[in-house]
Amino acid sequence: MDNLEHAHTDEAIQSRLATIQHSYIRDWIYGGIDGAVTTFAVVSGVAGAQLAPLIVLILGFANLVADGFSMAASNFLGTRAEQDDYRRLREIELRHIELVPEGEREEIRQIYQAKGFEGDELDKAVELITSDKERWVQTMLTEEYGLPAEIRSPWKAAASTFSAFLVCGIVPIVPYLLKLESSFELSCFMTGITFFAIGALKSNWSTSSWYRSALETLFVGSLAAVMAYGIGVLLKDIGG
């Protein structure tokens, strides 16, 4: 019993089922990885082109704010679109229940028949669900369209993405900001640790082991950095 993820007392179950729990970890990880990748790509490109460290700070902070805001805004608009679509489908189902209740009732019957209900049990299930319009609509949204009980907040989704982008995205430029020796090498090391940490954190919401998830994220981030560094070298040689 010690390895259960949550309690199964009557009170705990009732409290858990009564509260819609939304996770924004996907938004945070997405923003964190993209923030570290894109900012470190700037650092790598500038290093490959052998430009002045000041260029790293200028381009790095410009990327940090502009790209971070762009990602947050995109996430906001995408999640808002999900909300709009949810409302649209809800209005459709409400209208169908009003105009063709028997047809909608038959849909409920077939849905639960596919789940293994039959005979009196099927009749009772259909009667119970269709006796309450709100329950009826929500069942149709979930079973017919695969929608959740409620769409996540676009504001929280955007805030999660933006905050993670800023926190993780500033890491690659910290050595340049502090004017440390071997800034590029330190940036590589610190960013690698950031990729590794994000990957390890991500494993808490997946079936992968923490080290596999961490190494996978580190590999993806390193690949982006190598590509940016190579482009910097190429453009330097072209400019020369």
C-alpha cells in the first residue's frame, strides 16, 4: 500500500473527484526546454562566429523577452481556441437535445452498449444520464468528442510557459552577464545541467526512468546547440 500515488479513503476519493485538477507541467517543461535551447543557440551561434560577448547579451535578452512572450501568447491563443471549440460543441449538443432528444438518447444508448451495458442495466444507465440535461451534455462532450470536463485556463498555461522560458532561458547568458572567464564553456556546462534537470523532472510525469529522460533532453538541447554553432562558423567564414 505504500507505493500508492494517493489515498483511497471515502473522504479522499470524494474530495479528489469533486475537484477538477488541471496540470500545467507540460506548459512549463515546453517553455523551459525551448527557453534554454533557443537562448543557448544564440550563445553558440555568436561563439561560432567569434563575435563580441556584448552581442550575446544583446541577442540573448532580446530572444529571452521576445521569443518567451511569443511562446506564451501562442499558448494562450491555442488554449483559448480550445475553450471556444468546447463552447461551440456544447451549444451544438444542447441544440440537438432540444430538437432531436430521441436521437441523442439513442447515441447515449449506443455509447454505453459499446461499454458492455445491456438489458435493464443499459436502460437504467440511459435513463439516469438523460434525466439531467447538464449530465447528458457533459457525457456527450466526453464520449462523442473526447473532451475533458473543463478546458484548462489559458492564462495559467501562458504564465507557466513564459515563467519557465525566462527561468531556464537566462541560464546560458549568466556567465556573460557576470563577465566570467571562459564564459562560453561555463554557458555550455550550465545549460547542459539545465537540460539534464528538466529531463529528470519530466520523468515524474512519464514511464521513462529519470536518467533516460534527462539524457534524452540533454541530447536534443545539445543537438540544437551544435547546429547553431556550426551555422555561426559557416557565416563567419562566408563573411571573411
